[in-house]
Amino acid sequence: MGRYRIEGGYPLKGTLTIRGSKNGILPVLAAVMLTEGETILHQCPFIADVFLTMEVLEQLGCRVKWQGRTVTIDSQNCISTAIDSKSVQKMRSSILFMGVLLGRCREAKIGYPGGCEIGMRPIDLHLKAFRKMGVKIKEEKGLLCCDGSRIVGKKINLDFPSVGATENCMLLAAKAKGHTTIYNAACEPEIVELQTFLNKCGAKVKGAGTDCIHIEGVKKLHGTEYSIAPDRIEAGTFLCGAAITKGEIQLKNVCPNAMRQVLLRLGEAGCVIKEGKEEIYLKAPEKILPVSKIHTGPYPGFPTDMQPQFMTVLTLAGGTSIISETVFEARFKHIGELCRMGADIAVEGQTAIIKGVKKLHGAYVSGKDLRGGAALILAGLAAEGETVVENACYVQRGYEQIEKSLFSLGAKIFLE
């Protein structure tokens, strides 16, 4: 499983270039299955979820070739419509292959997706939308067997602006007959990225970034060349690392507008922030300030993927802060581990009350999920003494060699 060993007390200082987005590349990789021909993707991050997705693509018949951070995928001869259950259980985004297989082959057989245990993430929204568009779905031996021989565009109203359901509906509708409208769609930057990629392949999608997306189905999509946008969550994590260690860093290859809520809250916590077109500079305050109540929520609200990291920063604030988690009900698993390091956090339902303490101390802790594991690393960077964070495999799902990036900024961290 691997673990990180951290000697705390060293401020993060220096410059770091942010890599391609985990949440952006995964739906794009799935979308490649809708195309016929060769697709070239630049700025691909070397993370576990990307490698797992590549394995699925190869399992379905794609030819995959890496050259540096560029991957070339030839989907011309893909004929398989089934995905091994073990593959889909390793990551949540595997459910997106249901939409692309139905769009390409009009049938799909896929297991229920897995991933981090951060609470119930039911696929009911996906299935409800697919059924409305004419897909017949039945369960056989734990597999979802889907018949899409009569897929047609429809008006889809999502009960919640789910990112995954929005992406899956876009993928299915891209090659469906007729017009599809998705109401109450997610507005995240990754939805805009998927629209941009699909349109470069010949799709007709508009409205991404708003709560209403329109897709006119086309008969055929072609391969293209595309560069993955920078990872806003990775960028936010390193900014929080600088804040909690009293550091000073410059991030390159970032999109400040996509990180507005995180930047505003870091400013509220006392950080000095300067923005360029594709750069962010942050200098930490001598004493972190508490912040007013934060509610996680769909974009443009505060991202749930940044909640654990930001909460860690607030453990050392000079006062009390409050965070309410409104997206995933089990995304507080890091709190018990932070308290083992000296944090003072009380939980009332889905709300955490963080009373700032003077210092954290090193401890033996265990990451329970991707972002929670990253949060414990940040705590270890600021703590007195040595911290060991178990379950590095979770962190590796979304951060490329985070220990090397942090080490380049002055941290004392090693992967064992």
C-alpha cells in the first residue's frame, strides 16, 4: 500500500508547475471510445487512475502509446462491449464507459464502479437519464447489461447537478439520434473541458459551464489532438501546503478563475495572493486567521475535493472555523486522524467545528481516501516531529509523485 514518512517544520518555498487535471482527463479518455481513428492527448498526468483507465481502453481494443506526457490512442478497432468487473471496481469514473460503449456500440456490460469510500455516490441519476433516452438496463450477476439499440435524444432533468451524471449524459447524447437537453447540469470546469474535446472531435455540444447543456447527436466522431487543462485541485493542495507551513510559492500552469472560492478563502485566512494569467503566488501569514462558515457545493461553490486540505490549514488558525460538507456524507474520515495529531475538531452531523491549536504533533496516521490522504500529508508538513501517513495508494490515484513535488519545495518527505 505504501506510506509517506514526513519530518515536519520545513516551509514550502519555490516554484512548481501544475500538471494535467485528474478530473479533466478521465472523462476525455472515456470519450476517446466514441471516436474512430487516432487521438493525441498532451499534458497527461502520471497517476494511478489514468493508468487504470488506459488498461480499460486496451481491454476494449484500443492501442495506447506513451511518449513523455503525450499519449496516442487508436480506437479504430474497438469491438468489445464488456469491461472486467475488477477494473471498474477500482475507480468511480469507470461508469463513464457505460455512456461511450452505448454511444459507440449500442450495448454495454459493466459492473458497479468503485473508488474512494467517501460516502454514497449512487449511479441512479445516470441510470434514470439513460432509461429516459431509450436504454434498456437489467442486472445480471452483479453486472449492468444495457441495450441501447433505440437511443434517442430527450430532455433530461438531473435531480442533483452531478458531475459524473452530466458527463455520462453528454457522452451518450453525443452520438444519439436527435437533440438532448440536460437541465440542472453540473457547471464544473471539467464539464467545459469535455465539451471542448467532444466538439474538436466533431460533436455538437453547447452550454457547458451553465446549468443547461444542449447536444445535437451526430453519426460519427473523429480523433483529434488536445491538451489537458491544469489540475485545479492539485494547485489548491499545494497552496494549502504553503499556507500551513508558513511558506511562499509560485504556481505555474494554473487557471486562477477556476479556483476562485479556494483563493478567496485562503485570502480570508490571511494569505497574500497575487494572480497572473496562468500563475498564482502565495505568501503565508505569520498566523492563520479563522474563516467564516464554508459550505462545500457544486461549482462555483467551494469544492468538496478541497475540503479536507483546507480544514487542515484551519487546524492552526487563531480562532474557530466551521465547515459544512453538503456533497458527500462520509468525507470527514480524515478528522479522527487529524485529532490524533493534536487538532481540535468537533463534528455535528455534516458540520465540523475547527478550533485552532498552537501546533500539531507528528503521529502514525492512515489515509482513508484520496483527498483525506493529501490533507494528512499537509498536516505532517506542519507538525512537530515525524509523521507517517499510511495508504499512499489513495493519494497516488490523483497526485503524481506528490512526495517529489513537495521535496522540490523544501519538504522532508519520503515514500516508503
